[in-house]
Amino acid sequence: MNRRPLKLPFALALACGFVAHADEPLFEPDRVFVRLQPGASIASINATYGTTVRPGDSIPSRNMYLLDLPEGASESTFVDLLAADSRVLRSDFNFYTIDGNPNGTTRRMYLSVPPADYDSDATPGVVGVPAAWTQSTGAGAIVAVLDTGVDSSHPLLAGRVLSGFNFLTNTTGTLETLQNVDTSLNGEFDELYGHGTLVAGLVTRLAPDSRVLPVTVMDSDGMATIFRLSQGLFYAVDRGAHVANVSMGMETDPQLLREVISEVEAAGLIVVASAGNRANNNPDYPAGASNVGLLAITATNDADQRAAFSNYGTWVSLSAPGVDIVSPVPGGGYGIASGTSLSAPLVAGGAALVRSICPLVSSEQIDAILRTRSTPIDSINPGFEGQLGTGRLNVAAAVGVGAPPLTCDCDRNNDRRVTLHDAYLLALQPVDANGDGVANSQDATDLKNWLRRGEPRQLLTRP
């Protein structure tokens, strides 16, 4: 495989696969990630420091840029130099996330299984899917899958995948196929080939009427960067996504990435991230940044016991199944795999179910619904109390089955559609549909405004 030389040893965690440890995090050589102050010019920065910006390496709407450094320049020196410049809001290394095999060898992340294994997989029943579908199938919700791409031609994904973007090639080519990966080693394809399709399949397994927005930020070796991840998150917000799944991780905690996550969460994007597979309580990031709003997801088995490989800690938000999970893989088949990479999209699908019912509330409120309506599992996980989140994902309870109904539900006449008639009924009998803590005329006004924006939403039961 052709990779640029790496200047620091590994210290990054896997969302699926093996892990390498060392003393310092890995970053992209000869480049620095910067965010400029409002009104500052990247041209003036380049003129001052002799840096350049390649096509596709900027997020102009957020004043963020990936700078190529002058030949022979030190990354650490430039990070400090730029940080001292009054035109620069923040500068940092462009850290890698690594989710493949750190030894550079190929190892398929899943084993192929027959379709019958998909049908018999207990996972949907464990998290309460059949009952949840009586209230929501995720119609109108868009889930961005920031990953390796998606095989949108798979029979279980056909018609459910929107046109997305590939930030590795700066094209709209997000289709995950064998033609897009390195097959030169031992006749095998890269270890993270199929990762994005597995993730997308789990999102739609929980929320079959949601739509997947494929955003390619990770290559088939499992490598992404915090700049690409930032591009993907902002792209998801700008495309109107309601949920973003991030099944990847690293041990370092970049402040720039924290700020990006805070911004997109404030803009209404629910970010779900895998906790990592290092079997300890050290945070993986971005999941470890759960205090800025995202949901950090660890893995359990069918019996609600912590998966032996899974990270844990007080920073974890929720648990979800992650052992021997069956999902679609590229080429029309099915695969079985384990990892917190697979737990996260189950929660992302659950978030889509709730968002479909509650279109007006904040991402923080959706997060709280999923957490507070989860199934407690501390009693069957002695020694891990308080370190597996609030409990195991329970999507039936989250949408109001066997639990208090969701007051944020805008379908006031229960006809499984949201129209201006619902806004009229909401004005006659207000409920706190917008989650501001008060039931008043503002709820009806917010619903009218939401409908006028033309956001697609219609609750439908699964055929």
C-alpha cells in the first residue's frame, strides 16, 4: 500500500480490529490544521508563512484550512507559530484516526454469512425494534454515515441511500466496491473494506424509512484525519442530516475537533460515536468528548453484559449490542462482525426513530430521551457500574412504547402524518412540542415554520 511516511508512532484505537500502542499520537506529516479568526484571510496567512492550500482542503464557510508547510518545516514549530498569530483562532496537528490493522497487513473485518443469519439475528429484538415500529420507522430522518462509503446497490440499502460526498477524492463517488480498495496484498482486500456498508445497514435495520447520507472520510485501511472528519460533520449539517454516525477513534483529544462537534450539535445534528475496543476505561475520541454533546456508545452482548473488548468509563453515554452482529456487506451479501463500530449505528438508528417523531426539539433533548429511556444494566455488570452509560439502548421505550408518551410528538391527530391540521390542533391544545419547557402558542408556530421549510416527514409503519 502506498502511504506517506509517518513521523510519529501509533497511539490510536480501533473501532473494529486490532490496536497498536505507543507514546505519542500519529498525525499527517508536513501539514497543519488551522481555523482563522472571523474576517481573517487565508491568502494573507499563506503569504506570511509560505504555506499553501490544496483544492478540497478548505472549509471556507467555517474559516478552516489544511495547510501544506514549506519543505523541511517542523509541524510542531508551525502549530505554535500559528497559534501566536492574532489572525488564527486555533491551530493543531492533523491527527489521524486509525481503525484498521496497524501492522499494515490485511484482515477482513467481517466473516461472510448466509442471508438466513441476518433474518435470525437477535439484535433487533434485544433493543425493542418490532415494538418501536408501531410508533416510528424513521421517516423523514437523514443519517449521515461518516465512514468508508456505502454499497447503495445492496438490496437492503437500495432506495435508502442519498447522494453524498467523498472527501478523500473530492468527488460524489461514495460507492463502496472492490474496485475502490487495494487488493495487492496476499490477494486479500483491505481490512476495513465493508465497514461503511455494515454501519449503514444497521442504521436502516433500526430505522427502515430513514435515509442514509454517505460521507466518505475514512479509507479502506481504516485511516481518517480530524480535518476530513470535520469536513464530513459540517457537510452533514449543511445537507440537512439529523444524525451523524462516527464509528472510528483515536487516543488524542484535539480541541479543534471538540469545537466542531459542539457547533454541529448546537446546529441540531445528533453525533453518535463508537467508544473503542481497547478493553479499558481510557477515552477514545471523538467519543471521549461526550461532555460537549455527542453520544459515546460502548458494546454489550445479547445478555446485556459488557463485551470483553469494549472500552468503558464514566464518559460513556449508552450501551448497545456489538457482539456477532449481522449486517449487509458490499456485493449484496451479509457479514458478521463485532465491535463498538457496530453498536454506534444502532443508536444512530434509534435517534432517527425519535427525531422522526420529535422534529422540533434540540439534539441535546433527543440524546436525553435515548439515555433516560434506556434499560439499566449495571446490576448484571458488577465492577462496571456507572461505566456503561445510562443503560442499554431501548428504542421501544425511546419512542413511547411501554413508557410515558413523547410530548414532543407533532402528530396530534394520530393519522401518521404531520400537516397544518396538526399545527391547528396544537394551537387549540398546546403541548411542549418544541422542548422549551413550556406548552404555549410558540409550539404551533414552530411547527408551522417547520412545515413551511418543506422538510419531508410522514410516519409510516413498516409494510
